[in-house]
Amino acid sequence: MMEDRIASLRDYLRADPDTFQREVAEGCLKAAMAYLDNADVKESDSDEYALCLNMLAGHWYLNRGVS
């Protein structure tokens, strides 16, 4: 299941498979899932849940630098 979510995130970000950092993406996805769970949004197979995960994890993946 996580592999599917990582592939979905990579596609959502239109990331180059050669430079995509899988471990970072997995961490962002796990954090997004925990964030949603804490907001009482239960994990599901819906398109809306997948989009929300990709939006949150994608934002965190792309903005992970310290500024």
C-alpha cells in the first residue's frame, strides 16, 4: 500500500524518478497520514483522501529546506 502511495506522490509531483527521494517522500506521507488521523480524518481508499495526502505530503516534500 505504501509503495502505491509513494508512486502516486511521485506522479502527483511530476518528479524525475532518478532524483526522487523515496525515503523522504515516505516520511512526508507518514506524517501526512498522522496529521489527518489526528484531525479525525480516517484513512480510506477514496480519491479525496489520496488527493489530500498528495497535497500535504507534496507540500512538505517540496518545502523541506530550512529558510
